[in-house]
Amino acid sequence: MPSALGSSRKTQSADDIRRALSGRLSTTTNLGGMTNKGVSPGMELLIPSSTLERAPSSTGGLSSKSSREVLTNSLRKLTNQITEFKRSFTQEQHHCNHRHGRTPEDRDGWKNRTEFILMLIGYTVGLGNVWRFPYLCQKNGGASFLIPYGIMLALEGIPLYYLELCIGQRMRKGSIGVWNEISPYLGGLGLASIVVCFLVSLYYNVIIAWCVFYFFKSFQNPLPWTSCPLEPVTVGNVTTMEPVHECKITSPTEYFWYRTTLGMSSSIEEGGGMNWKLCACLVGIWLVIWLCMMKGIKITGKIVYMTATLPLILLIIFFFRGFDRLKDPLVWLDAAVQIFYSLGVAYGSLIAFSSYMPIKNDSTRDAITVCLINCATSIYASVVVFCFIGFQAEDRMEHCLEDQAKQAMRLLNGTGVSGAETLDQVTYNERLQRASIFFNETLITCVKSKFLTIPSGQGLAFIVFTDAINKMPFAQLWAVMFFLMLITVGLDTEFGMLEGVVTPVVDMKLFPKLKKEYISGILCLVSCLMGLPLVQYSGEYWVQLIVAYCSGIPLLIIALVECIAICYIYGIDRFCDDIKYMTNKPPRFIWKWCWKIISPVTIFLVLSMSIKSMSETTPQYSVWDASKGKVVWTTYPPWAKFLAIIITLVSIIFIPGVALLRYFRVIGMGTPELPTVILDADVDTDLNSSELQPLHNGKPTKNKKRRKLSRARRKFMLEEKETERTEGNKNGPLNRVITANGQTYQLVNQHNGAAMFI
């Protein structure tokens, strides 16, 4: 800065200086050869005395002591006047941003709050609401499951959801930038979220590709899963068309899913080649996603008007049963895990979405509204499932009784019982049992509760629902609507996952010359190529592996570290002050208790139970046995178990890894990103131009004078944080940088008459 000031060839006007110090203005003004972008209020430009003595001047009088004092006093008075202007300007700009939905730093913003809410709803309401929640509800006692579900929603879900919305809205950055700003040692937390988002998006789009395949098949008449395909069977010289044996021993819907759609191989070790029809669906859906995301939230904000509301139209009511399962601790574990994963916390996507909101927004109502809508949608989805299951159970029970009667008549006739003979129930059962033993044939049993069992995962959508649709009038119409609903639900969640990756990359300016649409395109292309192994004939087995290990334990660890970081590193009081500034009211004490104690303890307990359950069970996956026509469970091979460990650790390893690398100075601290320099003559009057060098990446230098200032710097930082906590950071984060001698520096702040490091 001294040499920059000394190289001045003209006298700058007060208007030039005012524009240079206005902070939020997008223009860059040259102040005597010095480029100044965004000096914050209260900033003093203090010039070393040794530099002023050496600085040439067109007036010829700056080298004298009196001229130096006059210049310094004049600059200070002018800066005080500019400070008042800056405060009024910033307040007006924040008001304008809030009114028009714009955010500072040329950041895109949501056009209105409705788009933001619909995007959150679309992101949180995913495929798990359709097929996982009903399964857990029936498994854990019907309505009794709503009690632990509601408690976990209040203690774990809403507080974490609210926390991520607030921190993203306040920091105006993606997940990496947010945690880097809180502490450079937390940079790995953002990277962990990005890795989880990326892995989830890989298999999630494969599931959407399955839905796309079924969607196009739904236009056929009759539906292709209504009956078994035929094959030629030759007996002697006679050839007839008979149903495929594999389909005869199972059902048309199961055969179409496992054989026609997936073409499943015998195990995960047998690839079986590429399933080209699913490959085409996968490429097509990635292309659609890129077209929707290429302009960011400007396009996706419009798309969610349709994709977020369409699924809600088809879901209405719920089915209730007894309360006898509350004593089982696994019920509470299932509720906690379902709440956690359904809301999509710890992925970084909520931070990315809220970073585009105006700083003055009531995120409290947003968090509560979306969480309750997500909960209600899960309940609404259950009625569709229970109605379909009940419809299917009645139909299967009727067919089972018919088959049972035919079998009994055939066996009894084989033992010589006359059709006109009347038997009591006991005699009938005894003779039927002896006949089954004699003919070595298993009796058909019809138990309605067996038919009412809800399968978990993809089997619910692609087997149970399709079977029930077959019995409905206008089956093609219902099939098209159902799979269109699944596609739209999946697309909204996929938008959120990818936004959690793209936003941090754009904010960090890792590729400064690439526009956001190109970054999104590269990400979609890489994801599509990496997803191709998941559409092999063994692809469904790989999907099971990634689903089981990529997001379970990692998300719990990320959420736990988030709570600790906000409450005990950033400071819970400081965070509450930020919320008060954004919402114009302080958060209630219950939020503090949840963030500090209740939520971390709940997450820790769920994490401990998950690790315990995983350690006590052998990793298995479901395999389609064509000879038996049913799904069987088999153990993963050793290499797959090792890969499962890698998938689990590949994300969370960044949390301690980045902290250790920065602790030992292997990589830079990341925040602040710009070097820092002292510019105050009162602190060190012996600085010369050769000593005016930046501190690169926060590493200590060999300059003894700078080491002497370290204690004062730390003291100042503590005082500054206390000032921000008590007074509130009313003007938001600013860029305090200058350019001198071709080098960019970070300006120093004036505090109690002494300028220190920022």
C-alpha cells in the first residue's frame, strides 16, 4: 500500500474515495494507484510514517511532518463521513434485496418465497416417502409408529433442518464456504457433504431411470406386466405356446421386474453385460436434469411448480392400527433414521438453497412448514400403499382359496372319497392331511396377513403397485400417472442433491472461467458415466450396496459435527444473534437446547445403535433365484465387504483429514483467502517497503516483529468477535481487500486507535 500511494500521479476526489470505500458497489475505483474493493465501515487507512517520508508527491510537501499529520487527519475525517454513507447505503441495499429477492455479491436469488418453499418440499419429499415410510409404519404397529416418528421429528428433524437453513442464509455460501468461514479446520465437513450428495445422486438417478422405463411401457395396451410371455414348447411332434416357466412359478409383475426390466444376473460377481434399454433411460434422464439445472435456480424454481405439487394431488389419507410396539427400541431407531433421511439434512443441499434467499427472511417458519408438509406427505402416501395392498390382498386371497379348493378336491378324489359324501371339519382335515402325505404334495395355505405384508424398497413400487394397477379400470392411465409421479418426486430430490455439489464448486471458484451451466454439464456427464455400471444386469446389486453404505453412518457423523461446530466453535450465542438479525426476533430457548444438547445426544444414540447393529449382522444382499422364482438372501463376497467399508469412509475421511492437513500446514487455511498486511504506523513504525509482504495461507513468517504482534492480533480478534456478538453484524460479510504493487492484500481494521490483523 505505501508504494501504491507513493506512485500516485493525481489527486483523487472525495467522490472517487467514496465509491472505492462503498463496499457493496460492483465497480472498482483506483485510489492513487490502489485498487480498493469493499472497505467495511469503521475502516481506517493508516499510512506508515517511514513510507510517507519516502513517498514522492506532486505537491512537494508530503515529506514534512506537518503535511503528514494534516493528510492523516484529513483522511480520517473523510473516512468517518464515508462510514455514515456506507451504513445508510448498505441498509438501503439490504432493504432492496429483501424486497426484490436479490442477494449480495451478484448472487442469484429466488424470484419469490413460493419457489423456495416448493423447492424445499420437492427436495425433502422423495421416493422414500412413497415406499419406505408405509413399510416402516406397518412393520412397527401402524399408528403407534407415529408417536416415535413425531417425537424424533421435533427433537432431531426440525432443529437440524432449521440450523442448516439459517447458516446458509447468513453466510451466503455453499457447504464448503460456510464451514470454512466458521473454521478452516472444518473445511472437510463441506467436502464430506459433497461426496455423499454425489454418491447418492448416482444411484438415485438409476432408480428414476427404472421409473422412466416403466412410464413408457405404461402406454402399451394391454400392459406388459399383466400376463406371462409365451414360449414354444414341443411335446413329441406337437409344438404349443406356453407361458415361460419362470413366470409360471412366480407372477407376471415379478417376472417383468426382475427378468424383463432388470435382467438380473445370478450374483454381484457376474456382471452380465450392459442393459441397453436402461442405459438409454439413464442417459436421457441425465440430459433432462442438465437442461433443468444449466441456469440454476432460475429454471428449477419454475419447474418445481409442477414437480412438487403433482405428487401431493395423488396422496390423501392414512390407516391406523394398535399401539403395542412402542416398547421395542428398534421402533424408535427406525423413526429417528426415517426422519433424518427423509428431510435430507447433512447433505449440504439445504445450505445451498438457503444461500440464495434474502438475508431478511423468517427461516423459522420455512423450516417448520416444510418439515410438517414432509411428514404429512409421508402419511398421505401411506393410504395409497395400504389401499393398493388391501386391494391386492383381497384378490390374492380369493385366488388362493380357489386353488386350495381345487387341490383338496383332487387329493380327496384320489383317495376314493365321493363328492356326495358329507364330512365334518375334523375328518375332512385328517383325510386331506393323509392324502397330501400319500401324494407327497404340500397343501396350499391361505393366510390373509401374509398377503397384507408390505415389501420394502423398489419391490413396493414395481411389483405391488403394478399388480394392483392391473385390476383397475383404465389401467394404462393409472400406470402413466403413477410412474409420472415417481419421476417428478425423484427429479426434485435429484435437483437438490446436485445443487449441493454445484453451488460449493461455483462459490469456491475452482473453475473461474467456466459458467455454471458448463460446470453442471460436466458434473452430469461424469455422473452419467460413473452410473453406467449400475445399469448392467448386475446393476441392482450394486445399487443395494451403495444405498446401504454411502449415506447411513456418514450422514449421522456429518450432522453430529455440524451441531458441535455451530454450538461450540462458531458459538451458540453468536448464531442466535445472527438469527435475530435475519428474522427480527431471537430464537426461543428450546432451539438452543435442541442444538446444544438434545439433537447431538439423539444423533449420537442413533449412530451408536446403527454401528452396533451393523457390527452384529453379516452384510447380505437380495438375489433373484430364477429356478425358484423368488428372492433369496446371500452374503457379500469379501471384496464387496471391503468396498462397502471404502464407500462408508470415502466421505467422512475428509472431516479429520482436512483438519490434520491444515493443523500441520500441509495445505492452506483457506479462510481468509487473501493475504494480510499491517498498515498502521502506530503499531510498527520501522516497516519499509521490502517488509510489506503478505502472510501466505496463514503460515508464520521469520519476521520477529510480526511474531511479536501475534498476541495483540489474537486479543483483537477476540474483542472483535465480542463486539460483533453484542452489536450484531448489521452490514453482513464484506470484502476488505486492496491491491498494491500487483499484490492483493487484506485491509486492517481500526480498533481503539490501533490497526491489527483481520
